[in-house]
Amino acid sequence: MLGFGLANQLILGEALPLETTMGENGTDFSADMVTMRGITEVDFLLRYSKAFAEKTSVAY
């Protein structure tokens, strides 16, 4: 499915607080990396019913 629309016509609300996790990977300074992950759930509302459209059955 592909979605098309006007971002300023979409209202997003946070349904759950953002859950963040941070982890470090490796002990070599030159390859030192930090991984962060954030997970949340959102609710959305369209200001107008025709503000967004979708196309289904799209071949990738």
C-alpha cells in the first residue's frame, strides 16, 4: 500500500509515552557505536476525509 496526502491535514497524537532504550556495542574505540531505539504508538485524525488517499495492490 502506498499513501499520499497533505501532512498539514494530519493530526498525530501520542497514545503511549515514548519508550527509549540505549545500548553500546563493542569495546574498540575506533568502532565504538551507540544504538538507540524509540518505540511509541500514535493516534491520527484527518482534518478532511479527502486529505489522504491510498493505492493498494502495488507491485514492488
